[in-house]
Amino acid sequence: MPRILWSAEAVRILSTLPAPVQDDIISKTGLLAESPQMYPVRRRERYRGQRFIISFEWGVYYLDRSDNVVITIIGHAHRRSA
């Protein structure tokens, strides 16, 4: 089963979000250990090639590696570059 790793930037951003958003993100990312390919791959623009989760108005981007899942960044989902 892959391990879930968080980048320092993703942890920093997560800590600034409201508690309900944090809880939702932690809940959804927790499922990645069992099914890392359950979310779609971003096909264009910034973060192309990374999988992503939408939580409220936030996008959580991650890389699916053979032995771990790396949460790379959390960005506002309504931004054009996110």
C-alpha cells in the first residue's frame, strides 16, 4: 500500500484553510492509500499530469508514484492557473 507524503507547501496551505475544508481534504486524501488512481489526471495548463481532488473551492494536486502518493500543492480551484 502506498504511503501518503505531503510537501511542506501543501501542509502550510492546508493549515490556513477553515476546519471543515481541512477535514474534507484529509478525509479524501486518506483514501489515496488504497486507491491512488481514483481521481482524474489534469490534462492541461499548470499541474498537467498530476491527479487532483476538488474539496469545496480548493484543488488538491498529487503525484501517484509506485510506492507513495505525494500531495504537491493545494490551490484555489477557481483560479485560471490552478
